[in-house]
Amino acid sequence: MKIDEAREVRTTCPYCGVGCGVLAKVAANGEVTVRGDPEHPANFGRLCSKGSALAETIDLDGRLLYPEIHGRRTDWDEALDLVASTFSRTIAEHGPDAVAFYVSGQLLTEDYYVANKLMKGFIGSANIDTNSRLCMASSVVGHRRAFGSDTVPGSYEDLELADLIVLVGSNLAWCHPVLYQRIAAAREKRPEMKVVLIDPRRTMTADIADMHLAIAADGDVALFTGLLAYLGQHNALDRNYITAHTTGFGQALFAASALDIAGIAAATGLGEDELVRFYSLFAATANSVTVYSQGVNQSSSGTDKVNAIINCHLATGRIGKPGAGPFSVTGQPNAMGGREVGGLANMLAAHMEIENPEHRDRVQRFWSAPTVAEKPGLKAVEMFQAVADGRIKALWIMATNPVDSMPDADAVEAAIKACPFVAVSDVLAKTDTVRHAHVRLPAAAWGEKDGSVTNSERRISRQRAFLATPGEARADWWIVAEVARRMGFGEAFSHALPADVFAEHAALSAFENDGARDFDIGAYAGVDAETYEELAPFQWPAPSPGTPLWPAGHLPLKGGDRMSPSFSPIADVAEKALQRKLPISPLEGEMAGRPEGGVQAGHSSPSTRFFANGNFYTPNGKARFIPIRPVPQTRTNEKFPLVLNTGRVRDHWHTMTRTGKSPRLSQHLAEPFAEIHPADAQHFGIGDADIARVSSAQGEVLLRALVTARQRQGSVFVPMHWTDQFSARARVDALVAPITDPISGQPASKNVAARVERF
Ligand code: SF4
């Protein structure tokens, strides 16, 4: 695209799932400045340290600028031909399940859509999974079990309207800092607002907490089933809501009563008095939001944790109301966008289900595809195990670094090294994964590519290019579409622009969707490039026809003009879609199947949230309680007596391929560390700032000891970011066992049996 360097470009931060809007500008001397977008509804101008340092991380140092085969520079034709011919030959000789894509929450929705379409509809396998599996797969399954759909019911404004916020397994202050800022600001205005933090560590988030429950690893199921039992015992249920809008309450309450208060205290490591204080506070506070993140999801009981939390909100009718609801906060900027287009191995595009024959048929007809995957594919951990044992013979990794970020990282590296064919699309030339690639495909980076992302509150925002693409780098969707064409699927992959991909994605969301599916952006079916370019952030489901897509005057058009309030973009889009004969759904029927205004659609409403009057996406329209019993997840043993917990720090992102470029960001925490409780440090003979060897059954790392009473005794915390490129022997994922939640397939990165010793 043509870059207009004279104006600020509205785009979106590429880091966490808050999805903050940023304004980026390139000065005449080439200097890039980035500031928060005061009009973006996620952040209203705020940025955290990572977002405000974006301009420091976009130099070309280390970039992969040209296609390479076995380290030799080549041209796009030769590289793409080799990828296409190798995949085609492998499929012909061994079947479609002998190939796989491993993709990323760093991809834009358009990239994800094209990759998913190729794998599921044209190759005919569902072997496409994503690093989002490591992030929020348990929430996806938990939502689907309870609601019949993968729906986050609330909006960020609910955090400001709540009287009680329960943060579970979430260091919001460091991992979703702008949401933390929003809560802190709301609390200043309403000091009566209460915050409870449930986390084994006393993280910085505890600074705004009225109560910190230093829970034992994986004690959350016991904690929240206990809460449900308490609500039942103390007349704190919303029986009208339960009767009108849910099923299965009796069984869930029976299962939740398995432990008495002493049993819950034993399972959670909390005192009975702490439990009762938390339970009574929750019972007494109608406006409560439970925010949960990786401490819930990254667990072998992650799905049950999610449903134990949702059960409590259903039992009190605290869902779909201002300031109330269970709220999954995603890790990556586009974890949600990947879910929307079927980026997970067990989903189809537009939130349709791979196990559902009607859904498969619908997607196949919409795509005019020769086939469609008939069964779920391999989830991330299974996928690399299949690479290791030779079932996967051709692998394409896009925009992620699994050699450092997957559990059992050494085994993953060995598998990739031994795989007969590995293609990697990346922006960098030398990540630990790229160096094992037979074919390296240079991808466009943030600031160079165009597309959309969806944040944790279902808000779709544009990422826009403001920099010229360097060397021969190309957008990921383009690279995949070129391979698809070379595999003989040219007609279905003839998109010329990301707008074309988005228009098709929107049309699929509405195709034969009579309100039976939650994800609907059909109003954008057939959107043209100009309208797409101007798209302002909006939450799904997309607004009804005639409803402004954004509050009047909130859309800055090219040249800085403001949109006329009388402009009706929906009508305009629909007209263009019809002219282009794209398969759009009947716009007028967009929400017709939803009785009683079950969804408060319309971005003009400041409180777009789901399930306001029940009306869930289950066959009978009622939410499902899931009966859950706590099952001990103990892994420690005599040899490995500590619980290793991994996570993020404030100023770094994933494997530091971007944030590692900024000296400012590296000042906060300059090296990897192991956070150890003083009693454990004394027991293992480790002093503060000593070098500690942290080991598990999988491997070992060497880290600086940080002895602090903020850590729970019996646990050790290690950040996930540092790789051997930044600090020798610091890849913490080499310690993490490939244990997963049996339902979601999400790895248990928070509860690894480990030991520490002085090096
Ligand atoms: Fe970016 Fe997340 Fe920080 Fe917002 S809170 S600026 S999205 S890293």
C-alpha cells in the first residue's frame, strides 16, 4: 500500500490482548513516534511501557529480508514452489494428515483466515494449531461447555462499573497493564470498589488488592466449587435466573459440595478464615466481575477452573449485566481473532464446530472447497509429538518460535531438526526456530502489514501499515495464498488485498447464520478496500443495519475529517457486497433469531455485552452448569519438591524478539531470575543474587536467585522470555513437562515439579 508519511496512522499495539489503539507517525527524517490513541475504546490514549516503546523496536537489525532455501538467498518463486510442491507430494504420498501448520496469535485475522482455509478446506486436514493453544484454549472450551459458544460476555467498561473485581491467576499490572490502569483509575473515583487477587505470588497487582489469597498451584477448582457451595448454603443464589436461563444446577451444586471448608483449605493452601472472608464478600456483592488469565488456563485442570468460575456467575445471575460477569483476558493481541477464523485444530471458521456435520457442510459450500476436515487435528503439544515420531513429515511454522516457547522445548527442537521438511515464515533471520528451517520466508512486521485483530472484549480493530515493507518481505496471508495457488487452488485464493480476505471472512460469519451462532460480523460482508481502510474499532456481533458502526463523529477519515452522523456505512457496505455478488447473509436477519434482545448489539451502546437476558447458544437457549469436583494436581516429589510457575514480566514480550531490541525495556529486569521464598532459599542454601540451577525432569536452566517473601513458600517463579540468545541456559520452557488439560489440550505451564540448588 501507499504510505502517507505526513499523517498519523491509527493502528493497534501488537502485544497483549488488551488491544490498545496507537497513533504512529513517521517524520520526514524517518523517525517514528508512537502514542496512545485517545479515541480507541480499549485504552483512551493510555499505553504501557511496551506499547510506548514500540518505536524503539522496529529497526531492520536481524530482519529476514529475502526468501532462503537451506540458507541460500533465492527468489519468491523458487521458495514458494518448493513449499507447495513438498506439501503436495507429502499429501499425495502420505495423506493430508502428514502435514501441519503451527501458527500464532501474532498473525492478523486475515493471515489466520487464509491459512485455516487452505488447511481445513483444501488440504483436508485440521492439523493447524496455534501458540494461542498455550494461551486461552481452556477458556474456549469452558465457554463452549457453558454457553454453547466461545463468547466473552463482557466489556472492559464492566471492570469500571464493578463493585468487586476478582483477579484469578492474573498479574494484570504487568501482563495487561492498561486494564490495570483502568481499574486503578476507577477505584480512585469509587474507593468502595473492592479487588481480590488470587495468585500464588504477591505480584505488583496486589498493590490495588484489598485481599490477596496466595493460593496453592491449581487450587482454583477447589476454591470456586467451594464458593458455589457457599452461595448455595448462604441463600446467595439468584433462583429466578437459574430457573429461567440455566440447566444442570442441581448436579453442579452436588459436585461442588464434595469438600467441606477444611477440605477446601487443604486443597487451596488457604486459611478457613480467608476463604470465608472471600466467599462472604463475593456473596454480598451483586456487581462482581471475575477476571482470569493464564493462572487459570495454563493448567491440567484449566477447563474445569473456567467452568467452576462461570458456575458461580450463573448461580448468581451475574452475567450480561453492567459490572458483572466472568471475563477471560487473552494473552496475545489476536488470540481472539484466531478463534474467530478457526485457527485452533478443533474449530472451524466463524466459530463453527468441526464435529458438527452441518457446520462442515456449510463451510465447504461457502468455500466451494473440494473437501473439509472431518475430525479435529493435532493440538500444539500433540503436533510436535507427531513431528517427533514421524507422522508429520512437512511442517510450516508461521510467526512464532516454538523451539523456545513450547513445553518440553528441547524435545520440540529435536523434533523440528529431524522433520524432513520445515518452512518458517518470520520477520527475523535467526530465531532458535528459524535456524532449523529448510525454507525461510520473510514476513512483513508490525507497522508494515495491514489487517485486523480482536482483543479480549471482542473488539475488532485495524492494524495499519505506516512503514514501507523492507527487502522482499510479504504479508503472511499473501505467502499462504501464493502457496495455495501453486498447489492448484488458485480460484479460492485470489484475494488481492487484506480487505478481500476480511470481506470473505465477514460473509462466512453471516452465511446461513440466522442468529444461531454468536460470531457475526456479516454487516461487513463485501466491504471494499476504502471502507476497510477507514474501519473503526467495533465489537462483535456487528451492529444491525442502519445502526452507526461507531458513535457519530468517532471515525477520523483520511485527511482528518470527521464522519457525518448521517452516513450509513452498513447500507453502503451491503450495496457494495451485492454489486460484487459476494455470498452475504441477509443483513436484515442478522440478529433475527435472538429473542428478547438477547444481545445488546450496536456499538452506539456503551455497554455491548452478551447474555443480558440469558439466550445462550445451546440447543435450548439455556446456559449449562458443569458439575465439577476438585481433583488434586500434585506433581512434586522427593526429587523435585518445588512447584515451578512460569509467566511474564512487565517490559518483555514472549521470546523477546521485539522487546529485546529496546535498551529501555531491558532496564526494568535485565536478566532472567528465579523468584524463591526466603525459607526455601535457606533450605536449599541459596543466597539472594546467587546463580541458581533450576531443574525438572525435562532439563535445567541457570538463573539469578531473587529471594523474596512475595513468593509462596514451596514455589519458584521463572519468567518465560529469556532464550539462550539473550542469556545462556535460560529457556524455562525446556523445564516444562508436556502435560496438558485433557479437554482443551492447553499445557500446564504453572505447575511443574522442580528443584533449585546453588550453582
Ligand atoms: Fe500494548 Fe497491552 Fe500495553 Fe496496551 S496494555 S500498550 S495492548 S502491551
